[in-house]
Amino acid sequence: MTMRIPKLLLIPFITMLLGAKMIDGVFAKDNTTSDLNQCVRSEVPGLQYIAVTADRVLFEYAGGWADIQGQKAMTLDTTLMAYSMTKTFTAVAILQLAEQRKLSLDDVIDRYLPNAAYHGHGITLRQLLNHTSGVPNPIPLRWVHLAAEDSSFNEAEALATVLGENPGLAFEPGRKYAYSNIGYWLLGKVVEQVSGQSYPTYIRGNILQPLLLSSLGMGFVIPDESRHAQGYLAKYSLMNLVKGFFIDSKFVGDYEGHWLRLKSHYLNGPAFGGLIGTARGFSRFLQDQLRAESVLFGMETKRLLETRQTDGAGRPIPMTLGWHIGETNGAAYFFKEGGGGGFHSEMRIYPAKGIASVVMVNSTEFNSTKFLNRVDRIFLETRQ
């Protein structure tokens, strides 16, 4: 006789198994935490991963090193750079302002930024949100400055330089989908123009604070250097080989074993990738989005954020107004991935399953899609 165990009762066992034996989607052969941490150090320096439902944490893990040379362990309280995961928060900000009727998604950007580039092309806020604007997307790896230089950094000058170097559209607005970091940088300036606040101040007051997130959980500056992860490039990687073409030498530190440290820095445009936080912090946002009623906006706006978009010809694109759309193992999900100098991350929501997840690591080359496809599957299978 075979005894059938209810799937929900398997979650504690799966949590124990995953916490001791999994990294990068591959089951390790040994069962000890020390073996897991050794595996983490061989794949990435350090890693945070959390899976949640709307009201509870299914599993959370932190392992490896936040700082290899300093021998500082990656913990659940270690902050990492989120890069483009920030864009979903920028989208939320625009939708909040639309809900308050302070702007319309079909307004042209000229109304709010009359002196910016791309004037006269009829680019709408909606097109910027869903990446159909035609605004170009040059490689943004040099759009950063050292954390030590932040007090003297001038964002307006940095944006003007980027716009001056990229004055023309890549295609007619609405014609097709094509990702653009500049587009979201401009959306951040719209938030500032409409709200009368700096972009970081608006996000703190209207998104992070309602989610009860302190500056230690999420923000735009490193809250405590002693608990912030160092970012790394793998020594034996293509990115390390060609880094001189994309990264100024002043950002490059020393080799620490098989890893090359990159010095602490901030992005020049906070709206396209400036958030710094923990997997726990981002999971708080994901839990809010899993609930029927969000604290950030009403049900109609939430529905709008989750609605698949189309290009100017009415063809569906793999975007909502802030999320990308994916599918794995038959489960559809919304996601936002972020990656840059020394860090990589991805957050997902599986609406039909009522589950969300986020992974953050301090390595540029990490394959977050492969990792989440494999690890999330364990929890998705408990939610049939």
C-alpha cells in the first residue's frame, strides 16, 4: 500500500532539502550546509533567494560570501544592487500618478519634458512604459559613478550627455517592442516634474514607506557599507576579458581568488536601475502585488499594471506596463530582471499560482532565468 502525503505537508521538507542542497538549479550530492555554501562559492560569491505567497514566506536562503576578501558572509540582511528591477517601481510610480489624474498614460512626453530629446515625435508615456517608444538603448555600463563621488555627481548633466550622444530614435514610436534604459530614465524625470519631488524621495514616500520598508531594506544609497555586498566579475569570463571596452578602470578592484571585485558605485539614472536592497525587501513588494488589494494603488490600476500590451499595429508584445511576461513549466509569470557591474537579480510573480520569488547575487554573469526556472518549480508543484 502506498501512502499519499498531501502536497502542502511537503513544504517544510522541501524547504529543508532546498536550503541544504540546492544552488543554481542543481541538487548537490552532499547534505550539509557547509557543502551548500561551498557550492555557492563555486558558482557565485553569494546568493539570496526567497519564495513567498501573499501572506507567508515559503522559503528563504542566504549563502556564500558578501565580501570574499573580508570573509563576510552573505546574510538575508545584506544589501545588493538591483539594477533594472527598479524599472517596475518606476512604472508603479507613473501608474499612481495616473490614478490620481495628475497625468495620462497617453500624454506625450513633450508635455512634461519640453526641453528633452525626441521632442515632436509624439512619444507617449505608455510607449515609454512598454518599450515601444523607439527611444534608443545604447549599452549603459558606463552610466555609473563611484559611491565615493556621489556627493558631487550631477544627474542632469549625465542625462544631458547621454541624450546628446543619442539624439535620434531607433524607429517610429509604436512600431515595435525594443527595450530602452533611456526611456525609463526619462520616466523618472516625468515623476519628478509631476510630483514636485526628486525621484528617490517620491519612491520612498509613495512605495517603500507604504510597504513598511526601511532604508535598510531598500533605497537608493548604500545604507551601511559593512552590510553591503561587494560586486564581482568571474575571473574566467568573457565579460572580464572585454571589460576594458565597457567599464572605466577606476571601477575595477583586485582579484579575490576566482573573482574580480568591482568598486561600490551608483547608477547615474536612479529610475532605470538605482534601487539597492535585499531579497526580503523585494519580496515585500511582491507579496503586496499578490494580494487582491494592494496598498500602492486601486484594483483597476493593479489590473492595468498586469495587462499585456500591444504595439502600434495591435500585435501583442511580451510586456505589461512595467512587467515582462514569461512562462516556465506551463506556469505564466510576470518578471523583471536586473544586471550590471557585479550584480544580477530577478523577481517573478506567478498570478495563477499565488507565488512570487526573487533571487539576488553579487556576480554579473549569473543566469537568473535558469535558476528560477529550476528552483521555483519545486514550489509551483505544491500549488496545483
